[in-house]
Amino acid sequence: MKINNKSGLLSNATQISSDNFDDRPDGQNINLIVVHNISLPPDEYGGPYISQLFTNQLKKDEHPYFADIYQLKVSSHLLIRRDGEIIQYVPFHKRAWHAGASAYSGRQCCNDFSIGIELEGSDNIPYETIQYEKLAKLILELRQNYPDIDKNAITGHSDIAPGRKTDPGPAFNWGHLQQLITQQQTD
């Protein structure tokens, strides 16, 4: 797993290009990783719907829930599916539209300086071991390529948009993720 710094793409990730991104503001260094969750329809896994949402192809008639979200213009840099597959929608050096109204350490508009990683999941259903393993490897690779991301600059969507967002939720085990990061650093 390597990042091509020129293209902003992750090797061995499935590439599905989203139009929902733009340039980061001048002078903005990437120094934050935001962990999210997503499942479409809610609490259902697999299927094409997440990619359809991020590529503006979600059909409102496919499921009643989609009628409220099919017109959203959102994206994330990456999605880690339940089986560990990684899909990249937006190059890392571009601004994905994942955080919305948000703040971290007194800085507004987290999309400007963060990388958004979605986990296929929901707040109260345990995540898969492979998802934690892939996320830990990704974090180490991102830190290597973007040295402004320090060990404490990993947060949940709920932390940067409290009261508005709840993900990755109580089922996400931050301690386990940190343990894997530490373990993989020494391997």
C-alpha cells in the first residue's frame, strides 16, 4: 500500500472517481484524518449504493431512504468496505466533501485540511477486524506522506461536528485502532 504523491492515489485501491471535490485552499497542509461510517440503506452492507452516492448516481426510487439523500453532493477520499476492500473516490491532495460544517482545534472547515476515510458500518454494529487492520496501515502510510499529520490528529466525524454527526459511533474501538498502529509501526 503506497501513495503516489504526484497523483494523490493509493496503490491497490479500487479507483472510482467522484466529481464531488475541489482544490484545497492555498497554503493548507493536510494534517488531520477524519474517520466516518456509512451504510446505504442504513445498517445494510454491500451493494453499489455508497459509490452511487459519491458519484451522483444514486436513484431516489431504489429505497425510501434515498429520496432524502440522492441529491447530496458528497464524497470521501476513501471507503473501507466490510471485507477490507479499499475504494478511493478523491485524490488526497484534493478537497473531498466529507466533513461539512466542522471544526478541529479551533480551525473551521475541516475539509480544507483533512483526509476523510469512510468505514462501511454504522454507529452501533461492531466493525470488522480487517477494517481496523486496513485503517491502521492507511494511517501509517498517510503519516509518512503527509508529515503534518501527527499521532493525535485522527478524529471521528462526531468530534468535529458534535451534535450534528455521531459517526463512527460507540461501536468503533479507538483503543484497538491505536494498538494496531503501534504494532504495525514496530513490524
